Amino acid sequence: MYIDPQIKSFIDGLAELDMPHPVELGLEETRNGFSQLWQQVNPPSRELAKIEDIQVPGPAGDIRTKVYTPAGDGPFPVLAFFHGGGCCMMAPEDYDGTNTALAEDASCIVVVPAYRRAPENPFPAPLEDCFAVFTWLQANAADIGGDPNRIAIAGDSGGGYLAAAVAQEAKRESAAQPLTQILIYPMTDMGGLPPSRVEETMFLDDRTLQWVIGMHVGEHRLDPRASPILEPDVSGLAPALVIAAQIDPLRDEGRAYASKLQNAGVPVQYQIYDGVVHGFFSMGGFCDQGNVAVAQVVDALKSAFARN
């Protein structure tokens, strides 16, 4: 199996640390460890016109939301980005380098909610918060210098699940669809066990996935709001870009969801990156393919924003 040399050096370095498995390490230490790691592997943060925290009204109180505004004259298109971490870990700040790159290169405001996380706030709390931020933007984007008619959504891993679920929730609630949904190695099948879950164990494995899925959705694995691939009717959803990593236990469910969308008539672009692991999109600090994927997302955003 081909492994990207930059990824191989990264994985070899982690192996030398001989850290306990996340399940054995426990949630708090795993949260701290992954946040520190993500901040280290992100590309350098860029200087923007403004980076600020705002409070967005949510179903259980205000949602702290980080707003990245590029230089230039607005109103800007807006990207709501839902961060990964299995809905149990990570924070907007852990993605600062990637967030600033998206904001500057796509000339858009990037909005990243610090949604409630499991297990303290299990399903459907993360989805409810992300949907609240998305619909708030549709009504109030002008308050932050954004264009309410040009809103896209994106997310990686658990955030990819949230982006897929927000698009479906918008259809259920008769809200406007985003211009595009960008799903980066998304979790779409909380109750299934596709082959890649068993075959791919480098950096992320199914033991870790089952741990966070258990904390997040518990007995609700087969609820379509928890497993977007189980939603019977996905017609009419926003055009999608689905990005996959070859060496990733989530690879198969991302491909299956892309096929489901395509079969329902949704325009889909599917891209798999060879030799890279789960999380590579945020590893632009050392991984060239991560930066290529960010550039692909930037191009997709520019095209979507230009169409409206």
C-alpha cells in the first residue's frame, strides 16, 4: 500500500511516542492531546482583517462562534465550517491555520461554532447548535459583514457528519439549502461497519470510532439525523464536494454517501487522496496533499459563490 512519505514520517514520529490508545487514555487527556496535535500540524495562521468571537442564539443558550473575516470590502460570502472531533473533541481554535487559509484564499467569512459536545451534551445537541448557527446566518449574515444569499457549509470527520446533517435538516425544516456542502471524510453511518472500518487502522481506528459514536449517539445510531446515509430521501440537497482519504476507516461510508446523493440527482464531486490518513486536510503544516485539498475546497467555494 502506498503511503505518502510526509504522512509516513508523521505516523512514525507518533509511534515513537508510544502513547496509550485514546480509549485507554480517557476523554480529557485525549481531548487535550488532539487539540495540541491539531494546532501543531495546521498550516501557519494567516493575518486577516479580523478574528473575533460572537455569540449566536441557540436552543440551549448562546453558542460561542469564531468568525474569520478576510481583508477587502464586503459583504462577503460566508462559509459555516463545523469542526471535527467526533462531536466529542476539538474546538474552533484548533483549526486556526486552516480556517484563516479558507477565509483568505476563498475571500469569504469563515464561521466556526463551538457547538455543544458529547458526552456532556450528546446527540442531537451538536446538530441542533450547528443548524441554529446556519439558520442564524441566513437571517443575520449582514451583521458580520456577510451576504445572507451566499452561504456554504463544510466540515471534516464528525464535522462532515454535521454538515451533511445540517443540509438534511434544512430540507426537513423548509429552510434554504446552502450553496454547496463540502464533506471532508464525513462520518455518515454511525450504525454500520463497512470494510474500511476494519481494514484501515493507521492513525484512526474503529475502536476509537465506536468509543466516540457511543458517547455521541448512544442508542440513536440508526436515526437518520445521526446517520445521514439512512435518510430515505436525499433529493433536492445542495451540490456536494466529498473529499476522502485512502487510509481512513471512514473512507467507504463517505463514498457510499456520495453515491447516495448522486443517485438522488444531487450534483456531486468525489475526490479521494491517495496515501494519506484521516485528518490530512488539517495537516497543511507538513502535508502537501493537505494544502492541495484546501485549495480544492477554495476552488469549489469560489465556484459556488460565483453562481449566486
